[in-house]
Amino acid sequence: MSTPLSPPHKKDPQKRTQSPLRPPEARSRAALGLTAAAAEGRFALQVCDDCGRVQYPPRDVCGSCLSAGLEWQDISPAGTLLAETRIRTSINLYFRERTPWRMGSVQLEAGPVVLCHVHGDCERGGEVTLLNRLDASGQGVLLAVPKDRTSNMEDDPQMRALSADPKHRRILITDLRNPNTPALVTSLLEAGASTIFVGEAESWRPHANRDLLSGLEKVSVLPLDVTDTASVERLAGEIGGKTDILVNNARFLRPGGVLARGDTAFAREEMETNYLGLMRLAQAFGPGMCARTSDGVNSAVAWVNILSVFALSNSPDFGCFSASNAAAYSLSQSLRGEFRASGLRVMTVFTGPDEDDWTQPVPPPKVNAKALARSVVTGLQQGLEDVWCGDVAMEIRERWRRDPKVLERELTQGREGA
């Protein structure tokens, strides 16, 4: 079984801080399908349309019949560990500072033999399950883990390197007033977070969440207004060097599209909070987090943006809010590219309508705060990039992938009198 992960010791200022490093990221165009599946936590390999043979490694034509009709499909991740070895030296700096590193070959029940990373609890000849995870370069890699769960399984060094597990990490949640904040705090503490900072704007205004959270051990409520650059920079100066995971749940939400509003006041607030607030946070906290991605047990690992699923396709009932989330989603994609050089992950959580006061007229199903919090924690533990929370979000995802234009028509039908 894996050795339990110990809390980090106080940092020795005389010791060298590891520079942000990442493993080799070169991949063929065909292999990017593995990365796309890993971003959502799916185990998928190419399957030939003509002969049905499962392919590994990814390729442009079938290794059996030379057909070019290869489709990525979710398949069984079960297999047997045939052989294993431990790499004790490497010409790559990332692996050199993390050796010994266990590698092995696994015979999949689906057919091919794959080379992969191997969890420390796997036994040669034993049954294993393959996980498709994103490594520090943002590319999909395969990790063999025991078929049956073992004690402290998540504490294995290789598994932790392929995740953003909250255990022993310090986390900033940006908006105390969001209804989902108490559930996020509770779930992250249960997942082992060492400290949680909660940002609060307009602290002179009473709010039930403050009374609920301010007395909790390991929780600190600090001033933060994402619409105020000076406020964001002050907090970054105070805790930016010890923020390992940032969860941005700050939002401004009002119903209505363009014609339903008499001016641009609410739209301006939505953009200031939902889009420009994200930019301010990234400019203030991003550089410090990027510099600490190799900083041991409590290294910086993830940036989490919680967005409406209508960022993908606008819902006219909340048209301007949807537009601000679309802008934030586009910015999230930009940050993913900008952070990639350091290995800092960007995780986008797409959620359907929740129990907020402003969404009460929306019919169920709704996303409750506990379900959202579970999705965030699970996504971090699995190192995902895209998380879909709630029935509405998952349905919109599938319809958007099938045909975005059809989805647009469906969402805007019946609005002739608007």
C-alpha cells in the first residue's frame, strides 16, 4: 500500500526551489485524441471502422487492415501488468528530479499491449485498471492502478503528479456571497485541504455565509472584490505566494437579454465580474502560481473557473449573463495556453441552473451546491480540464457536440414575441 502523504514541513529558505518543469509534450496529431479524452477523464483508444481492431499507439491508419477509418471510442480499461521497471536516471529534467519512476507494459482485455506509468501498489501479473490522465505538459498519458482500491492510493507520487488533489493544499475561493461557497469549503476540507481562504467583497454588508464560515478552523475570510484591481492586487500580495488552487466562483447574474434591458448597467456589471474579474485574478495570482508548480507537497496545481453551461450556446432568458460567461470561457482557454509552460492546470466547471434567487423561475432540474462541490473536488482529484455538473449541463454538452447550430435553434425557439 502507498505511504500516507505527510503534511509539508516549513520551507527552508536556504534550499533551492525547484523550477517549474514539464515532461516532453511532443505528440502526433492522431495522439491528441488521447489528450482530449483525458481532459474529461475518459479512457478512449482508436477503433478501426472496418476490422474493429483496437489501436495503440495512436496512428493514422489501422495497423491490421490499413484502413484510415479510425474513431476514438471509450473502451474497457481492464488489463494485466505484464512487466515493470523503475527508471532511476533520465536525460529529461522533469523525470530526473522525480526518479525512481515506475513504468511497465499492460495487456489490455481489449487487445493491445500498452506502455504506461505504473502505480506503486500494482503487482506484476496482477489485474490493473488504466487511467487516462493529463500530465504536467497538458498531454494525455496512461497510468496503471490496482483493480481494487488500496489504502492511501491517491498519495502515490506518480498518481499525485497526474492530478490536482486538494490534500494538504491551500485554496482560495473568490466569492463568499455565492450560495455554493459553504458547500465548496466543506467538500475541500473533507478532501484534505490544509487552509481555505475565502474572498469577501463589501464586508460592511451582513451575509449569512460569513457567520457560517468565519468560525471554522482552517478557514480565513479575507477582503476581495474582483471588480477592483487594487483589492485583487492587495490580496495577491498577501497570499499569492501560498495559493495552490484558486477556485473562481465570483459572478454577477441577472435575467434578461438585450431587449429586455433598458440600458447597459447590468451587462457592464456582468462583464466586470464574470470576465474582467477573471482577468484581474489571473494577472495578480497567475505569475506567482506558475512559479510554484514544482514546490513540493503543496505546490500550485490548478486554476478553477465555474461557468454556466450556456457559455457554449446562449440562453436568451439569461442572454447577457450567457454572453459574459462565453467571454470568460474564451479567456479560460487563453489562460490554459499561457499557463501550460509552467504546468499549472486550468479546470472549467460547466454547470446548469442552480438554486440562486435569480434563477428561481427556471424549471428543474437544478444543480444544488453539494453536487457542484463534489464535481469540483472530483475534477481536481482526477486532474480534469472540463467538468460537466448537472443534467442540464450534460445534455447541453451532448447536443452542442452533435450540432451547435441545431442547439442554437432549440434554445431560441418560441421567442417571436420577445
